[in-house]
Amino acid sequence: MPATPQRSPARPQRRPRPPQPQRAQVPPRRRKPRWAMRAVTTLSVVVLASAGIGHAVVTSLDSDISRVDPFRDMKDRPQAGHGMNVLLVGTDGRDQITERDRRRYRLGGAPCHCTDTIMIVHLSADRERASVVSLPRDSYARVPEHVDESTGKRHAAHSVRINAAYAEGGPQLTVRTVEDMTHVKIDHYLEVDFTSFMKTVDVLGGVRICTTEPMKDSYTGLDLPAGPHTLGGGQALQYVRSRHVDGASDLGRMKRQQRFLAALIDRATSSGVLLNPLRFRDVTHAVLGSVRADRGFGTDELLDLGRAMRHFSPASSEFTTVPIGRLGQVVPGIGSTLLWDKAGADKLFQALRDDRPLAVNRPRRNTTPAVTVGVPPQQIRVQVENGTATAGLGRRMDSALAATGFATSGQPVTSAEHSVRRTVIVYDPHWDRSARALAAALPAAELRARPGQGQVLKVIAGSDFKDVRKVRADQPAPGTNGVMRGDEALCAGGA
């Protein structure tokens, strides 16, 4: 029977058994990919969050951007500074807005394709600060020599309002004119229209603003009572377009645009948009679907901007308007224009070129927030009288009011009364808004209307006077050269 031991080695030939390990490993191998996938997913989320947005997400957005070439054939340009300068131009494009919304928000008929807003947005080299400078659309400007692309006709340099540069030569002439006037090199160009503006606000879920006075403009249909409001896209457009809610016209409108932009930054940076790639994609799709940009503004720039804004807060942004030297300067053939204050403008644009904050000496923030008032204290003229026998009380009140921004005479006088207990504000009923603003700074004072008092308010200091409460304007004084920080533009107390 030697055959039997010779056959026994054939038993190992039954190697169909190796499938056994396959059956045994099915459950473990299915679990491992799950854990691996979770780990990879978690890592991806961390990477996306740390970068602010994902490269793949942003790359897909490039195709949404309409491209222009505002830098073509440009010579003798200013030297590049530090940081990044974006020329942000707002136009009245409304092609994608429904007829119903056009009527509802008073957008009129066919667009004129002109510029309503011109801003230089400077992002610092360390990406920790954004400075926004508004250029009034009625600013007196000189457009350089250029060729009309549609007719081929050459135009010599000539005087215009700055917004006419776009009508004559589009983005290219607009960039050339701004660079000639500011000596700031523009790195990128962004053109936003009504459609993209409304979509962006709506995708963010609205933007919160507040006003101390009712705002009504029959031209745009804006009708807001005093107080805080969350504006959707249509109402937000009315808010930033309105020019007839006060006597400040276009300058007042620019201040509202700056305040709204600060609130928009606050909304975007506090709502998790920049940490959520999908939300960022949705918002960016809304913005880029109806904007035009230069060919160099692409994926890398969007990523750079997204990473920078992750660390932004409203306090990281600052807003101002180019200093105005003269309002209503009539130029033959042009009409009424605004002349820049050359010394102030040169100083402002030098700060942009040097990548310095616009507000160099910022006071430390008080723990007690300033009260928001409807009239800038700089516009309120005050004469202080000492109504007590306490020597120096009038001068102390005058100095405290002046430090808060009120236009005091600087020469307090002695009242005919010497035993006034409660401080009194005497005002002409025609200047009741100014009186209420002054009363906010002196909350214990009695308001006493006196027809014929005139524009100068009188304050009779009583023995109850202790100190002046800080106030700030809901609308900064038109034509002033002050810089408004983003957190100062928001509703007090986060309202």
C-alpha cells in the first residue's frame, strides 16, 4: 500500500481554501475603508477650514467671471506699492433683474451703463487690514489722451467728472484716470452691477444696519423708520443708491455705502461663510455670476482674499472719502463738480502706497460705547454759559463738548442766572435734530425750545453737570476727512 502515502501530499492541492481568508476578511476590510474615509474627510475639512476655502472649489468659479482688460497698452504707470489695490466700480447693470423687482425697487427702464460708485480697496501686505477710499463720482478729473475704441477717434486730454471716464472709455480709461489722479497703482479691477449686489446680500441672509432717523427717498422708494433693520438685496440696493434722504446728496450716499460695506464684511466674517467651502461657493457664485474683472484676478487671488478675510473683523477695515476742498465748483462745459483737497488727498494716497493705516493715531476704544446721533457733532454750533457760581464750570463743559466733537465757541460766558440747578439746552425748533444730538451728550439736560434762537444752540450749565457723554454720528459729516473703522460703522451693541 505504498500508494497511499504517495497520494497524501496531494491533499494540499485542494487550495480552493484560500477563499476562506477572503470570506473572513470581508467585514474587517469594509470597516477599514469607512474609518479611512472618515479620517480623510475630517482631514479635508480641517484643511479647507485652515485655508478658508478649497482650491478646487474656487477653481470652478473662474468660469463665472466675465473678463475685461483694463490694463491693455498702459504705459508710465505708478510704481507698485505694498499690498494689493483693487479698483471697485459699481454700475447700474440690471439685465437679470425681473420687471417686477425693477418696478418695486424703482430701477427705471434701460440702464445707462454708467458708474455710480468708485472705490479703491487696499488690502495690506500682511492681509490683516482693508482700507476703502471712496472717490465721489462728481469729482473734477482730467482724463488722459485716449482713442475711442468704437470710432477710432483720438481724444486729447480734457476735463470731466470722474464718472464720465467710464462712459467715454470703459474700464481702461477709468483705471488710467484714477491712477493719474492718485498715483496709486491699481493691481486688479472689479466691476459690480445691481444684480450681483442684490444676489450677494440675499445669499448672506440679509445685512443688518441701523439709523437714528427715518429715511425716506421717493426716487429709490427707500422707506425705513428709525431703528435697526435687516435689509434683503432689494432694500439694500435702495439704501446704497439713495441720494435724497438728506442734504448731503452724493457725499451722504457714499457714507451709507461705506457703512453698508462694513456691515457686509461683518455679516460675511461672522456667519461662517468663509469657513464653509460650500457656503463660500454659493456666495461667490452669486457675486461672480454678474461681475467683470481683469484677467489676472483669478483662483489665486480669490484664495488669497478668502484666507485674509478669515481673520478679518469689522475692526480690521477702515473707510474714508477722499478729502474735499470745495463743493459745487462750476466748470464750463461740465457743470458742478467737487474739487479734492490736494494736500489732504496726497497724504491719504501716500498712506495707501506705503501700506500704512489711514487712521494713524486711533484712540483706545472706550468701555462705554458712544451714543449714535443723527447729526454729526462737528456740524452743531454751541455757546456755553455758566449758570452757577462755580468758577470754571462753563470752561470745563466747553472743553468736554469740544473734545466730543461739538463746534463750541471756545469762549464760555457767564449767565445772568447764578443758581441754575439743572442744565438747560436752548434751541430753535428749526434745529431740533441738532438739539437732540446735543441732549444725547448731556442726558440730564432740559430741552427748551425758543423760536428765533438761530443755528447756535445755547447750553446753560447747571450744578448737576458732571461730564459729557461720548456721541458719534449715524452719518459722518459730509466733506470731512475722518476715517471710520468698520466696527464703528455697525449698529451700537451689535444691534
